[in-house]
Amino acid sequence: MFRSDTAPALITSYNLRKYFPIRGGLFSTRIGDVRAVDGVSLDVRESETLGLVGESGCGKTTVGRLMLRLIEPTSGHTYYHPSPETVAKLESLYATLKGGVGGGDGDGGTGGTPEAQAALKDLDEIADQYSLYRMKHSKMKELRGKLQIVFQDPFSSLSPRMLVRDIIGEPLAIHHAGTRSERAQRVAELVQEVGLNPEHLWRFPHEFSGGQRQRIGIARALALRPEFIVLDEPTSALDVSVQAQILNILKKLQSEQRLAYMFISHHLSVVRAMSHHVAVMYLGEIVERAGTEDLFSRPLHPYTQALLSAIPVPDPTLKRERIVLKGDVPSPAAPPPGCRFHTRCPAVMPVCSHTPPPLIEVRREHWVACHLYPPTGGEVVGVPIPFRTTAVGTTTVPQAS
Amino acid sequence: MRMWIYIVRRLILVVPIIVGVMTITFALVSALPIQDRLISSFGPPPKNAPCGYSPVCPCSVFGLPQAGNCTNPLYQRDVNKLGLDSPVYVQWGIYIGNSLTFQWGYVDNHSGASSADSLIQGEPVATVLSWLLPYTLELAIFSLIIILIVSIPLGNLAAVYRNRPVDQASRVISFSGYALPGFLLGTFLLMAFVLGLGPTFNGEDPTCKAQSFFQVFYGSWPSQLCYPNGQWPSWLSKGVITTPTGFPTLDALIHGQGWLALDSIIRMVLPALVIAYGTIAGLLRFVRNSMLEVMNLDFVRTARSKGVPENVVISKHAGRNSLNVTITVLGLTFAFFIGGFPVVETIFDLNGVGRMFVYALLAPYDFGLIFGSTLLFTFLVVFANIIVDVLYAYLDPRVRLG
Amino acid sequence: MSAGVTEAPAPLAEPAEAVPVARRGRRPNPRIAQMKRTWYFLRRNTLAMVGIVILVIFILIAIYALFQPIPWTQLQQECASSGLYPPVNGCLCTYSSGTVSPGPNCYQTPSGYPSDIAPTIDFSHGTLGPLPLGSITTAPSNPTFYNIYAGLLRGSDWSLGVSVAIVGTGALIGLLVGAISGFFGGWVDEALMRIVDIFLSIPQILFVIIVIAVLVALPVFQPFGMRVALLIVGFVIVWWPFYARIVRGQVLVVREQKYVEAAKASGAGGGRLVLRHIIPNSVYPIFVQMSLDVGTIPLLLGTLVYLGFPVFPTIYFPEWGSMAALSVYSGAGASTFTDALLTCQFGTCVIPWWQFLFPGLMLFLYAISVNFLADGLRDALDPRLRR
Amino acid sequence: MSAVSQPLRDASPLPTEASFPLSAPAPTTPEPIPATTLSSPVVLDVRDLKTYFFTYDGVVLALDGVSFKVRRGETLGLVGETGCGKSVTAFSVTRLIPDPPGRVISGKVLFRGIDLLWGLDAEAKIKINPKTGRAKVRRSFRRIKAGLERMSAVRGRGISMIFQEPTQAMNPVFSVADQISEALILHQGTHLVDEMMSATPDAPEVLPAMEALVDVTRAGGDPDTARRAAAKVAEAVHLPSFGTQSFYLVRDSELSSEDMVRRLQRGLRRTYLSRMERRYLRYRRKRMVIEDELHDLYLSEMREGRVDRRQRRILRGRRTRLRLGGFYYGVWGIRGRIQRPLRDEAFWRTVGRLEEVSIANPVQVAKGYPHELSGGMLQRVMITMALSVEPTILIADEPTTALDVTIQAQILELMRELKTRIGTAILLITHDLAVIAEVADRVCVMYAGQIVETARARDLYTHPLHPYTQGLLASIPNLERPDKKLSSIPGSVPDLIHPPEGCRFHPRCPYAMPVCKEVRPPTTVEGAEHTVACHLYKGTVAVE
């Protein structure tokens, strides 16, 4: 799935699954699972941004936390700086397993065939060597300096009883980076980098506005000179103007420090402004993944199209034809069989209701999980959404009935 | 349906708690000297027993020919019964078994403080407590009613009219309630009635008509003289335990003594007040604060924006939600509430379980009674908590379905 | 991109202006600033100020009493030496069948009527009544009167000391248990919380009583000093679960906060998380609870004594609660304040109300002032109630 | 206007292109003003509204002289960043400001000539301590209470609201049906009771209609025919709600035809009213009528600003007597039993309303509790609740902020069509300029408690005048033009305890001039329905 010829992958995940148990009944036993993430495979490339888009509850945040091993996955693995040959090996192994990566049920799916068994064993060996989730804590700890996260809520993400100085300096302190004075030095320049001034160091978080708090959060994430930062809806709690400030800072930092971002957001236009690649999630699965321009100009998956068409245009002169989806997102506790989107899909076919579509590459660097598109890999022209049919004339004010 | 599952689960959760409580008491009991344990679990040694529970005594006592000491058979028997010679877990098992089957030992109260001592001497603890429980329950119910009808409306008013006289009054009540333990408040009240009102009521003639205001409030039953031909009715044994139910008011009604029932209720007013006061104090703040929080929630605003009149908003929308908090807090403070009974029953000389607990505390202790009544009170607390939880689940759909 | 960034350094406007403290000195020491903030909110609360004032007065009294030679020590030594325990009528004047055998500090009142020793409240020569300090008499209606002035003085430091010791220890244990159970969760949490439930479901007063009643028999606790220790142990056993539950609840909230996760993300270990993040953010509710309990415990001590339960080696132990309770002491056979009320209701004799009133008032004042303070603290520490 | 645009370029310290790609305003061509907007009468007129919050830190000047008008049937957008006082405006208008600490200090809010700030005592009661800047507020609670009592006559029928967090805006302990039918009974109670009383369950033509309905459904016809049949049943019974009821009864059951008919009849039997129930309904109706009279009285008072004590006392007396009478129905749970018909009626009406907002399974939703429903669903329910009584104005406070994009699209569609059908005016409050662009006819841009610009939507988006508006528009990441650089307004919103002197935007404004620091700019007219408060523009001062 992931080509090693495009750009070296910085961090790669295979078939991540995270099931949260639902307890209930007489003795509060496990009566089911919330399938927050169900077989997600991703890779983020050096100094690039992968946008992860989806509605609330689709598991995008969980993916972010999994990739940093903030929570342990139910299954699946993540590799940091995998060597090209490792990647190639993994690719072949996963290919041998039924369903391939991303699609249906990944590893452990087919217990039966001996080659599958062998493949599983090899996978285990590789995982034991490289996988994030099999690492010792000491090793993990020093790795954490390289993998950082910026949270959505700028208000709960800073300890209210710590000084800004201590908050930003904490990662340094944890990793015993340099002497006390050196740390202070580093903290000072970090603050400069994110556009705060030094006397802010001597204040408590509650004395700052949302934007400034988010800057502090970013500074904390930068402290250990990371290579990969998960941005978990960094601006969704902020105002438009401030949001622009933050986004600009992030872009500046990326260009300066060759950072790789995973930009998690439900706000598509922001994602478009930020990211090089975009992956669209629906109900714990990735339904489409492509380069930004490609995805936004020619979205293939019906869900993506609906999502794009649903974005309001900040310009009354432009009207856009809506694909208004019916109904609600089904609960991840009982996802519908087959294609998970088929309950709301405007282009639903009989096949959708029983067989889950695999995630296949229908165009170069463009993966879709939908039965509409044959797995030829050949050039398929997506159905572009009709934009900007300008509705000029009087603003429509209805008559009072 | 879900509700039933909830209730059953709640009941199942009770078992470990009760066993745990018994384990704690077991740990305490097994710290006692063996003699005390024997007495507390088998009552005083029978009169004909030559040398009580002492492990060994001269064989001559048993009329045996040989000299020196022989082991005391009584001691042997009872030690075996309690399994004191077997490992701890066996003792634990026996103890739990006995406690669960209400075999709480026998009363050995030689302090002679209680007028009913001769009655209860040597009786099984459970039996004695079962005589006394109804009175305590009646008092508890009465004071619970007082608590509810005072604290909920007052707390809500205090929240609605924040920082205004009602609120200040509630604040005064709650603070003073924190700072006035039962024995202080009770004695203050007595002093007030005696020093203040007592003298104004004193009269010479000995019938209960002339009883002082103070005496009307004091004590569980009027003196003998207050009854038709100068002595207790048959169903009122020594004015302590009534038949058939044991609830004074109820019995009085059963026996058609309306004025006596009224009298017994009047006599419950002061004690109930004293008991209720502390709990009210604790409750008021919670009710007020929770009401304040609820009143700032969105759905109250929604109700207002619907055009619902203010009083309905407060009583229906906000009140129903703050009621949940109130009930929970009531459940939490129930242990304190129960803990007030020994004091109050002592001050006002009421013959309830708490009073019996205090008797048992007079040296030499009557451990059978002490632990028995502790267990009893603990059961009360636990089951009150169950009721509270079920009520809560009934009131709040989120709990019921969650 | 940078072209888009119109980052003027100036307009990073300080919302910090909202906080008056931050606008003073150019770089205020933040900790002080925060204390100032709390103090500032405390100061606006009249009741809290009243409470503080009363408490300060009590503390001064306690300090003063420490340096006062007061005969109560002598009393208690003699009590401890004389074997009879618990001394129902006091160990100095053993009262038996209507006759008083005078002890060293003990004499018969001329007429033997308590009315002769009713207090003329006169602090000028440091006494509440005509009797010399610490002297003791008995009255026909047989309650033991003694001069309470000394006890009132001395009581301050006992009440404060004992309650502070109990609360401190209990809170420490509770903090530990609560933090552990909250942070680790899972079966640890389950087990600990079940235990806490068990402890909480026994009525507190009864629990304390049975614990002490059993332990008091142990020879370890016989000496005078150890009795107080026993008292503290008994209370702590009963008290820690409250704190444990509070802390645990708070920790559960804090643990989910994003900043904890952020620390985890930068590799912080469990110890650091607990010490640097979780505990600092979850101690505040305990402070309030602690301050409340410091006020409550003397009351409970009094209750215990009142129930005729020998917490202290002598019933003359100068602790407000027990002093007040002593005067209404209702043991079997012992003449009780209540009996006195009953017998005196027709004005035939004087009820020794001062014996009860002054310790009771001290107790009440102390407890209520502590409560004022605690309430003020809660409001000052909880930003939600502040606005 | 070109004269206006001139000083702009001179004054701008920065390269305009870089900072604000939508460059300084080009001259606007005067366009034909849509007739509906101007001709249609003003329903809500807010003049110079001032709302302060008296906190420990000081007085927060949340609203400082806000004025706008809402015309019948139009959608007015109120846009601005957080803390600019959008929501405060809404709550001041409906007098839902939590008091303390909030307080409407001065201004006028006229709803169809009714003074909504009735009984509000002026700032005379407020003493501000010059040293600490903290204020003492003395409130006369009786007047406030009276004011709120009167306000509840306007809420609901006159002005109703939707809130941001649908999950928190619904009462968790009552079912959805309870909460909607509360509004129904409150505002359409008499009508409802009348219909129930005049129902004819034993009419001869009921049975055949039922059988027809059952047959149609069994035949598996499309829902519309079934509905039509149900409607026939309803008019046979003279009870609209019974149509809904029978429709769902038949649809959701697998019984055989004749059982089904029997089942329907059982359902119908509920609508036979026992003597007790009739009596109760009559009593309830009387109370409702009195409530209405009282409301009308209140409205007239608020219109004329006088108080007719005598009449109100009479009404009060009757009301209390009724309340005492109500006790009789309350005892021994009689109320519960005799209320059932009313509750059923309200329930099925609620179901009907829920159908209208295209909820697939209205019966389950109506029976459900808020915590069982998703955010989007709840928002629909909220809208139903707000619009079920067909208010004159709907104030929507960030109705879609908490929702996902697709759901947001649904909700916006819904609001649009409901608006066309019922013809309520909507005051839409949001921070999302795009949403505004979708639905609003006119837009007010707020900044730091003041309205800086008001214009018709198209004018605003094509030629924004106020620098703040320009900056705001420029900083939206636009899906259409991803290549365009993302610009931003430096700094952040000022805190309103110590707002900047003069123009509150000047610390962040790239065109800031000396005058901006001293003088608060007047609101000037810059074209048709286009007013702006900025020193850059020298139009004629707008009259309130």
C-alpha cells in the first residue's frame, strides 16, 4: 500500500484496532465493544502533514493517541523510522494475509492457511524488534522526545497550578536535558518561537487567552525538538482570527524545523490549508486517502463528497449543490455490516450491505474503500462536486405565511 | 426491567460490605481477652458453675479426689463452640455464621443502670434489641420527616432568594448545626426548658395535668400516675416496651388510647429535633448549592425561554434535578444521623437501641450488647443506602438505564 | 506562509489584565500572587474573617496556657497515681454514701449547698467563682463541681492539639490511599473503594467507641501519654476513609485531564505524574474537609465523654468537650446534670449551669469559627462559586 | 465611496495586499433593495443596549450600546468572536441574563411595541467604587420578579430560543415528549382541550375509516395513502392527533386485520372522557384561559408602561382559588389518572410535530430521554420545541456549533424550510461567517460588545468596510481558494473590564489613527442598509 518510492515514511501504522469494552448486565460483564478504531493503516512522511478528517466519534483522536502509544491498541502495530526493506517486508506479509491492509479484517483474519500462519509469525518477529507497542519503557521514554502532541482544548491541557515556565520546561526536566540554566535558556527561546514574550513565563495558564494557551502548548511540544507532532484539533476551540495565527505559526515551524504533522480536524477547509495528504475516516475506518489537491478537487468516496458539499461557503454569491446525508452516524458499538457508510450512502448498492469494500489504490496516491470503484488501479475519473453555481439576485426572504 | 437488574445488582453489592463490617468487628472481638469473649457470647456463667469461665481451677471444686488443677469443662465446651482452639479462619467462619444468623451473644449487664436490667439480664442480645428497635425506628422516621420537610424547601428558597434573609437564616442554621453536637444542643434545650420555662409551670398536684412543660417533653412515657388507676396499663410493661408492635404510638392507637398516642408523639418532638438538627445543617448547604448550580444550567434557561412561569421552572425543572443531589447526600450523611441516637436517647432517657448501647458501655463492658447494637446500626445504614440508591435510580433515568 | 503572518509583537494584548494581581509589579512572584488572590477572596468574606479572628484568639489563649502553672497537672498526676479508674466522682474527693473524704485540693462547702458556690463571674482574679483555682467541692445533689476557669484555659491547647493531630494523620493516609486507588484504577481501585465503603457504613461514633473500648484493655495503652495516643489511633482508623474517598474522586477527574496526558506524552513516569500533576491538583478539596473536621472532632470527643466513655485518664481532663460532657455526665449511679435538672426543676436547689455553659460555649465558638473559615476557604478556592 | 477608499491606502502602515487579500473596499453599486426587507414591519427593535457584569475583578462592559432591528420574516445574522457579546445580546433581549452578576443597565428593547425591559430600574441603583473599580448593585427584587413574570408572557409565543449545546439544553430527567408537550399545553392548551372535548369517538363513520386504514396498510401501500387514510380516521373522530396515533399503531404492529381494528378501538376508547376527566379538563382550561388573560394584561402593561393593579388582583384571586381547587385533583393520585387523556393528546401531537422535522422514528424519539439521543437529533427536537408554538422571532444561539458538518447542513436546511413555512424572523448568532453567508439576509458584525458593521449579507461579503470585518473575512481558510495566503488579525480580543479607549479595535487595527485612540467612532451610513462604526468613513451619522 505505502510506496517507498515517494518519500521515506517517518511513522507507519498497520491495522490499528482499539476496542473499548462496554460493560453492562447483572454483573457488569463485557457485553460488547465500542470499535473506536477498526483496522486503520497510515503513514506520515518526513516534514509532511497528513490531515485526518472525520466527524466526531469517528475515532480520529484515538488514532492519534494510538500512534503516540498514549493508549495501548487492541491489535496492530506502529513503526517509527522503519527502514525501506522493513516496509517492503511488511507490505508483502500483509499482502499474503487476506483482505490486505486497511480493508476488512487484517492480521489474524485467516488463521487457517499455513502461509498465513507463517506470515503472522514473521509479523510478530518484526513487531518485537521495531513496533512501538512492544518497546521497553526506557526505550519508549527516550523516543517520546521525538513524538509529541498538541491537544484540542487549550484550557484543560495546561496544569493550572504550574507556571508557564515549568509547563514548557517539563519535558526538558523529564529527560534531564542540560543544566538548569540551559533549560531556562531553551524555554526562553521556545517562548520567542511561538510568539509570546518572556514575562509570560511567570504567569499561570488561567491568565491567558485561548490562543496564547495554545501557543504555550505548542512550545511544550517543541521543547525536545520532536520530529513528529500529532495536532489534535489544535484550533477548533479558537476564534477564526486567532486560528489563523496558530496555523501560521505551525506552518512556519514546519518549514523551519522539518516537522511532520498529523493534523486531526473535522474542519475541512483548515485541513486543506494545512496538509499535504488527507485521510478521511468514517466510523473507525479510513474510507479515502489522497494528496490534498487530488482529494479536494476530485473526491471519490460518496462520504467525502457529501462531507465536502456540506461545508458552508463563506460567500453568499456562491451557492453549492448540497448532498445532504440522511440520518445520523450509527453508533460504533454496533457498526452496520458491509460498508459502514451504506446506511447513509446516496449511491448505495446491494453489495454494500454485506461485503466491506477494501481500501484500494484507484489512482496513484489515491486510495478509496468503495464498491463504486473497481480495483484496477487504472485511472478512474472521480465525480467532481459541482462547485460555484452562482446564485445572483435578491437575497431570498420568505414571505410570512 | 433494567430497574430490576439495577436493584438486584445493588443488593448483591451489599453482601461484601456486610461481611466486611462483620470482619472488622471480628478483628476487634478477637483482640479481647478470652473470658470476655465467652461472657459476651454465652452470657454470664450459670450460678451453679463452680468457677465461672476460668480455664483451670482446683479439682476439688468439681468434687474430684485428686489435688491440683483441672481444666474447667464449661470453659472447654464454650471455647470449642467458638472454635477458639482452631485456626483463625475457622473462628472467622463461625463468627460470620453466628452474626448472619443473629446469634449475637447474650446480655450480661450488671451495671444495674437500666430500670429494665432484670428484664434483659441473660437474654439473647438480638431479642433485647428487637424489643428496643421499634422505638428507635419510630424516632428515626419522625426525625427523617422533620429533616426532609425542613431542609429541602428551605434549601431551595435559600438558593432562589440568594443572599437574602432566607438564605442568611439557612446559613445560620447550618453553621450552628455543624457546631452543636447532640449533647450540647440537647442539654441547652433542657436548660432552656427547665431554667426558663420549668419554674413557670411548676404546680403541686401530682397528676400529669400539673406536670411541668419540661416533663411533658422529657422522657419516653408519662409517670405511672398519669394512667387511669394510677398504674401502667398491662400492655405497657414498666413503660419501656409496648405490645404488640413495640411502636409506642402505634400501640397506643391499637389499644385505643388516642391521647396517649398524641402524648408519645409530643414527647418525640424534642429528641427528633435534636437528632434532625445536625443532619439538616449538613443537608441545607448541599441542597442550596446544588440548586444554585442547577439554576445556572442550560436546560433551566431553555425552560424559561419556553415561557414556563418562574415558579414552575424552579419547582419542576430545577427542583427535580437538585432533588437527586439531595437524596444522594442524605444517603451519605445517614451514618452520622444514626450515630446521633445513643446521645439523644441518653439525654432524653428514651429506651431505644442507642440507650442500650450506652448501658453496655458502663464498665465492665457488655461486649455482646456493644457489638450487637453496632451491627444493628450498621445494617440500618446499609439498607438506608440501598433505598436511597434505588430512589435515585428511579428519579434519574440516566442512572436507571446506564 | 510567513508573509501571511502579520505578527506584530505589541498587540499580544494581555488578557492577564483581567487579574488585578498580575498588573502590579512587573514580574510578580506567582505563588505569592496566588496566595494574595486567595487571601483577597477570603477577605471579602466577613464570616471567614470572624472565624479567623476567633481562632487567633483561641491560639493565643493556648499559648498563654502553655506557660501558665495551672494545678490541673497536679490533679491529673494524682488521679493517675490513685488507682481508681474511671473515677466516677473524681479521684480527689471520693464521694461515698453522702460523706466526702476531703482530698488535698478538696473541701466541703460551708453549707454544702451548691448555691454557695454559684459563680460570681469575675475574671479579675482569674476565676469563675469564689473557689480558688482548681479546687473541688461536692454538693448534696452530688454532682462534682470544680473550678472550670483553669480547665477552660488549658482546654484550648488540648482541643486544638488533639484534633489537629487526628486530622493531619487521617488526611495523610487518605491522600495516599485515594491517590493510589484513583491513579491505578482497575481492581486496586475496586478493592480499596470496597474497603472504604465498609469503613464508612459503620456509624462513626460507634466505630470509634468500639475500637477504643477494645484497645483500652491492652496494657500498651495504660500509661497516661498512651491514652491520648490511643484516642488518636481510634479516630484515625475511623477517619481516613472520608479523605480517601474525596481524594479518589478528585484524582479520577484530574487523571483524565489533558495536561496529565501531555506529561505522559513527554515520557513522565508514574511517580512524577502523581507527585507533580495529580496530587497538587487534587489536594484542595481535602483542605476544606480537614478544616471542617478540625472543628468537628472536639465535639465528638465531648460526645464520647458524654456517653460515659472514658476517653481520657481522668474526668477532670481539661478538654472542652469532656469538660462540658462531664458536667452532664450520665453514667450509672453517678449524679447527672440531667438528674440535677429533674430534681431542681421546682427551684429547690441551684442547677450548676455554669459548669456546662462555659465549656459548651467555648466548644461552640471554636467549632463555628472553624466552620466559618472552612466555608470561606471553599469559596475562595473554588472558582465556580466565586463568580 | 471612492473618496472613502482613498484614506485607507494612505493610512495603512502595512502592505494591504499581504495582510488583507480582499483589498480595501471598492465603490459599491447601489442595488435594488428587496421589497420584503424594507416594507415588512420591524418586530424587534433594540436601541443602545448596555449590559454589564459585576464580578469581583470589576465591571465587565459586556454590551456597550448595541442597536439593531429585526424585520418580520427576515434572518439577521449576529457574528463575532467569542466574548464579543453575541450571546449576551440574545439573553439581554429575552432577559435571561443570570442576575447576579449580569445586569441590563440601559437601553430599549421593543418587541412589536412592547417594552421587554419593563420594570427594569435604571443605573441609579449602581454605585461603582472608583478606587477598586468594583461596583455595588442594589436590586429591587419585587420589580425584577414582576418583570420576569411579564417576560414569560412574551417568551415562547413571542420569542423562543435555540441554544448551542443541545445535549445540555434539554432537561435530563424528563422525556422528550414531556418537554415538548409542556410547551404545547402552555401555549396552545385551550385549543387542545377544546378539540379533546369536541371529539366524537362514537361517530358511525369511525369504524369504516379504521378498517380502510388497516386494509391500506396491510395492502402494503406507500405511506402517503396510509397517511391519508389515517387522516380520514382523524376527521371522523374530530381529533387530529388520533390520526397520527392510529397511523403508528397500525404501522408498527403485526396483528391480523380485525385484531388491529380492535386495537385501534381500544386506543380510541382512551379518548372517551369520563366525567371526572371532563371536569378536570374544564378546570385546566379555566386556568389556561386565566393565564392567557393575565398574559394579555401583562403585554398591555408592558406596552403602555403602566400597571393595572385592580384587574390583576382580581385575576390573581381567581387564579389562587383555582389553585386551591387544583389541590383537590392533586390528592390521592386522582390527578395522575384523570390527566392521562391530556398527556396522551399532547404526546401524539408532539409525535406529529417531530414528523415535520423529518425524524424517522418519531415515536421512539418522543418516548426517549435526552441522553439517549444524538446531538443532531436533540437539536431537531429543540427546534421543534421552539417552533411548535410558531413564535414571531426565533433566536438561534450558535445552533450548529456543537454539531458535525453533515448534521449542520441538515439543521440549516431544516431551519430554512421551517422559516419559509412558519415565517418566523430568525436572529442567528454564530461565530462562523460561512454559516451566516448561507442563511442570513442581513448581518451585524460585533466586536468587543459593540456592533461595528451592519449590512446586507452580499454587501458585507463583497465589500466589507470595517477593518475588523475585512480581517475576519480574510482569515477564513477558504475551500475555494486554498492557494490564498491565510492572513490573521494580530493580538486577541481585549478583556472588557478595561476595554481600550476610543475605538475598541484600535490596538489590533492596521489602519489605527490617533483619533481612534480617543474618540469612539459614530455609526455612519455607507450605502443602502449598510452602516459602519469606523473613523475611516465619513458618511452621515445613522439615527437610531
